[in-house]
Amino acid sequence: MAQQVVAAPAATREGSGGPPVILIAVGRALLAAALALAVIFFLFPIFWIVSTSFKDLRDADSPVPHFFDFTPTLDNYRHIFVQTQQTATGGTTSVSTDFPHFFFNSIVIDVAATLLALVLGTLAAYGFSRFPVPAKNDLLFFILSTRMLPPVAVLIPIFLMYTNLNLVDTYHGMILLYTTFNIPFAVWMMKGFIDEIPREYEDAAMVDGYTRFQAFYKVIVPQALPAAAATSVFLLITVWNEFVFATQLTQTATRTAPPGIAAAQTMGGIDWGLISAVSTLFVLPVVIFTFLVRNYLLRGVTFGAVRR
Amino acid sequence: MATATPSASVEGLRRQRRRPWLTDRRMAFLFIAPSVILLLAISIFPLIWSVYLSFTRYKVTGIEAPVWVGLSNYHTILTNNDLYDDWHIFQVTAVIVFCAVTLEFLLGFGLALILVRKFPGRGLILTLMLTPMMLAPVIVGLFWRFMLDATFGVVNYMQSAWLHLPRVDYLDQPNTAIGSLIVADVWMWTPFMLLISVAGLSAIPRYLTEAALVDRASAWFRFRQITLPLVWPLLLIALIFRTIDAIKLFDLAFTLTGGGPGQSTLTVSYLLFTKAFNDYDTGSSSALAYIILIMVIALANIYIRNLNKVASA
């Protein structure tokens, strides 16, 4: 099957020399069918969660699934913010939930850690890109290697360190942690981008009397801004999705959304409508961001190893 | 460009008379040092500390200071004398990593061979299919747990109502639970292989395949002799990333199976987490962390050696 794919377009052009027309048509139909199956497999779960988030309790928790035949409701999204509870006297009251707080923490920690990592990473990337640093390749490899470790391997000592330094469940502790985790990525991505900016730009600026530092922030920084935007999107997504450290190092004050949502499924009797709504809300920014950086995706997911 | 304006150069000349305090060497140091210091403090220092902890008997929650026990923690895990069935857990992890990465590779590369052709809607399909890998693993775990549910799950409905197969409680039996974990991982990470394969395939120069066609080379020959050798280095990079990441698998299992039923879907990373934060067995979990680390480094080295061989050939 695989080799036909490569062969088919050229073979049709060649006409008489290729396989019979009927075989090509059958092959194409098979490929189209395979692709359709794959699209369904990869997109159905997303469709399912999003549609469940608009179903009421009866439709969401039904043994016969409602694919399209349900009346959409926004109740689940309302329940993310306020939930009604039975009071002792039999009436109902509105209680606010923890989800807004989780989302708020996620946003604060994510934005701060991303900006910090981006600034520090860009500075280091510029240093590596333009100056003869001693043992440059070793240093760069060292920076990369810290990201290859399984995160659980450093979780225990970081937990101990944070406990001793009273950094557990603090905003600055989490921001510092995520900044550090993101630095390798920021350095490697930004170095790749800055390498591509011709040195002549700064040289010209310095001939005109700029100091090296002025040349950096008046010439290189504006040039690197689109690249920095793409890089920051990957940093944002990484921190936004982080779960392992968040479960251990945040408690009530700074708990972020991923451990918050994961905990929701154990709160007795799973409300799938609510969980779907929270998940949809949580995933939405990631999907939008992914769409925005689709042209940088390859570079981003391979740490800048694969350009093009 | 601002640099070309005359005012800038006049101002610049005035500046040049003063000897700059910020020499290139100082600037390089000041630019690079913060990142390196942060990494040393928050990644490397803890890592070294945990080497020491792995040679001790210690509980974070206890009041006792760490007691030096030499290689005993490593010995207990490697001879399978632990509270957990470590050997079995290593095997399960190997099965999950092998099956998931192989399936992701085959599916991703296969789909890439289709999607590398130009047809209407290709860009949209490709972009949509790449979303799963950007989602949080905890959320993906929840998605699949919901869909695989025995009574309310849509998967069970489809197989019983449409295909007339018996209902299966996927997450309640060891083998199907492991299978579910693999399926969820494949769903999430095939897009990664797809992305890299499409990039590799579309970079193959057209004149090469066309030259082979002129020579009437068979389709298989073209695939084997032109396509594969050219994309193989890129695919190896993708395999390195995926294998290392698959060994780290934890978040997904946490929400999908919770390591169960029993301990059947405990992977090494999950075991590490359990030892460290349920049992608070700090010494033993540090030792396990190092065993995993050495395995990861060894695997990465095998791949990289293969990559160098391919690159030099």
C-alpha cells in the first residue's frame, strides 16, 4: 500500500507505463477510506467531549448516547462557576466552586513563568549565538539534557528543597520552577531563530555607533519578536498542561487547573457533563494557540532540532 | 531601519568616545549566567541531592534523618524484593512503550504517506489532526475514561449496538486496561509522528523520484531506496523523543486507569510517584529514579548511535 502512494501521482501522468486505471481508482478509494477512518478516530473524542459539555445530566449520562439529538444547554458551563446545593432545610443555595480559582492560578503562574523564561532564554540564546563562549557546545548540551530527564526523577528532591525553603504552594515558587523547566526550550528555540538573523544587521548598527547592547535591543529584539511569540506559545502550552509537579507542590492557594480537574473525577459520582465543560474550557486556549503556531509546530515539538 | 538615520550615528559617535563598560565578554557572561544558575539550582542540585538520598533509608514525613544504607535500595528493586512486583512493572512498561511507539510510528508514517499528496482540504485535515498532542495528558486520560466507561461509554455502545459485540469493561481487566492505555497514548502521540513524517516526506527532492521513474524503477524499489533512506534520520529523531516520553508516561495513566485494576497498569514512572508520594519511601524512590534515568540514557544512546551510523552512511 505504502509504495503505491508515492507512485500514484507520477504513474497517472505517465499513462501507459503505470498500472491499469481501474487499479489506481481502487487504490485511491482505499486511501481515502483509510484517511476518513483516521480522521474519525482522531477527531471523534474531541467532538464527543465538546458535545457532552452542552448536554444536560440525563443526556450526558445516558447508556444510549445522543450524538446530535439533544437540546443544548449551558448549565454545565454555569456549574463551573456556581453550583446549587441542597441546604439542611430542604431549599437550595448557590455555592461558588474552586474552578475559577484554579483557572486564575493557572493563568497567573503560566503567564509569569513564560515571560521570565522567554526573557532569560532570549538573553542566553543571544549570548550563545553571537559570542565565543568557552565550552559552548558542552554548555548547550548541558542545558538540553536537563529537559531530557524524566520529571519524576527530580520531583522528590525538589519537593524536599521546596519544603525546606517554604516555597510549597506559593506563586513565586511555582513561577520559579516552571521558568527553570522552560529555559532549555526557550534557549534552544531562540538560539535557532537568532542564528538566522544575519550578523550584518548588528555590525551595521555598531558601525553607526550603537553599543553592542543597544544593537541587541534595538535591532535584534525587534527582529526576533515573531519568533519569540511562537516560542512563548509553546512555553505557555507546556506550563498550562503541567500536572506532576502541580499536584505535589500546590495545595489550596496556588492549585492550578490540571490537578484541580483531575481531582474532580474522584468527588463521588462523576458529573461527566461538568467535567466535559471544564475540559473544553481548559483545552480551548491550547487549540487556539496550536492553530496560531501551526507553521512552527515541527520546530516546536522537536526542540528546534528540525527546522524548515 | 533606525540604524541608518543620521541622528543615530551622531549620537553614536559621541558614545563611542567613552570606553564601554559592557564589553562583549562581560555581556556574554551576564546574558548566559542567569539561565545556567537557575538550571544548576533547580535541576542539577536536586538531582545530585537525590543521588545521596538513593543510598539512604529515609522518609520525608518521618522525623529520622537519612540513614546511609549503601546499595541496599538498588539491590531491593533489582532483585525484586520490593513491596511491589518491580520486574512485572518494568515488563508492563516495556510492553506499553514498545506497542505504543510502534503503533504511533506505523500509523503516523502511513498517514503521512497519504497526507503528503496534494488534495483539497489537506491543510485543514492536517492541522486538525495535530491537536491531540498539544492537549494535557490528564485531560486526554479523562476523555478516554469517559468514552471507555462500561455502561455510559460511547465505545461500548458502538460495539454492542452497531457491531453486536459483547460489552467490555475495558478499565476493569488488566489486559484491556493496558490496551486502553496504549490506545489513548496512540491517539495522543500519533500526530507527533505524523507531523515529523510529513515534514520529512515533503522535503524529498522531486527530481530523485522522477529520475527513478524514468529508469522504470518499481514502486517498492523507489520507496526502499529513495524515500526511506531520506526520511529515516528524521524518523529516528522522532523515535528518540517518543520513546523517552513514553517511559515518562504518568499523567495519562493517572486519570485513565489510576494504575489499576490492582497494579496492572503501574508503569515505572507511576511506581516512582507512588513510592515517593503515597508511601513516602524517599530513599527507595530516589534509587528507582536513577534506575529509570540510566535506562533512558542507555536507550537514547542506542538510538543516537544508530542515527550517527545512518548520517555517516
